[in-house]
Amino acid sequence: MIAGTVEFLHKTTRMEFHAPPETRAIIASNEGVLAGYWHGRLLFLPLLWRGVLRETGKDPATPAYSLSSPHRDGAMMARALNLIGVKTIMGSSRTGGTEAFREIRRTLKDGQSIAIAADGGKGPRQRVQGGIMLLAKHSGCPVIPATGSCRWGKQLDNWDRMLIPAPWTRGVLMLGEPIRVPKDADKDELARLELQYEDAMNALMDEADRRCGRSPTPPAPRRTPAKEPLGGPARA
């Protein structure tokens, strides 16, 4: 049902794609790309990937990768994504985190693209939960903000305020400016870049909502200390 819904939305919605020139150049190259999105905009990611392929002239069958939780909800979403051509890597902070970290790093170094919910599977909403900057550091790949919004749809009153597009809606799919993490970045530098990325993600989603006539969705209060949902840096 989830896969069918995404396919139906792909055929009936009208989405505008926006990305700055540097980001377009990166995704058109053979460099691996690490895209972060907020969990509440999960349903826009398959639409966004197809927009990326269309805009860059790549083979529409080119697969993307996504990190999914091995728990029930995540496993269900993983099966749905697999049906629409998005390959999944299973892992979370409690189960398979280190193995997932290694697999994602290998995938990125092979020049593939992967999307990760930067606020994890449980939040807090729109707060980076760690891990994504470590992946950018150890893979050498840029990390890019990704989001989407729509004019007509339903926003749920759950922890992530998930936005579900309505059929035949108009909307936008947006990528932001890339952030590169130096190989020698220490803990303080990673924390600074994490906050920079979090601010960029929220600003990008606010802009997408503004273009669609929606009120911004405020982030949840920041929780400290942040967890590392991917098990921290993996040893080679």
C-alpha cells in the first residue's frame, strides 16, 4: 500500500525541483552523496530522487539507498521502498549500528547516493541526532540538506509532524548547499557542523513550506546529550 501510494503520488502530483548550482554539479557527477532529511518529510524522498535523476539526465533506474530501522515500522517501510527501487540498509542505535555505518561508508565510497533521516526514528523532531557528520567525515562525501513540501496534504499530529501529500497537489522538492566535513575534524568541529547543518535543514524546510503557502513546522526542544544512531565511527 505504501509503495502504491508513492507511485500514485508520482503520477498525479506536480513538483518543482530546486537545487543550487554546486549541488547540481555534485549530484550529476560520480561522487557519492549523503542526503539528510527530516523524518516528517519521508514521503517526499522517493519523489525527490526521481526529480534528481530527471534533472541530471541520469538513468531513471539508478538506485538510491536509504537507512531503515530493523524494527517493525522501519522494516515495513524498507519493504515498500524496495518495491519502488530504493535499496535499504538496516540499522539503528540499538541494533546493527556499527555494521550499518560500515555498509553506508562503503556505499558512499562506491559513488552511490544515500538518504538518512537526520532526526532518527524517534526524534526529537528536526534535531540532528549525530552520526551523519561522522559518515561525511569518514567517507569524504558531501552532506546535503533535502526536503519537500506541498500545497495540499495532511500534516499528522505525531512526534515528527509527518506531511502526507494529497493526490494532484502541487509542491516543491528542494536540495540545499553541500557541507563538507574535514578528515581531521575533531569533536568540537563536528558539533559545530552538526548545528550548522541542522539550521540549514530547518531553513530549507521553512522555505519549501513558504513556497507552498504552509506555516513552518517548529523543531522540538533540543535534547542533550545527542545520541549516535549509527553506532559511532567504524573501524576499517
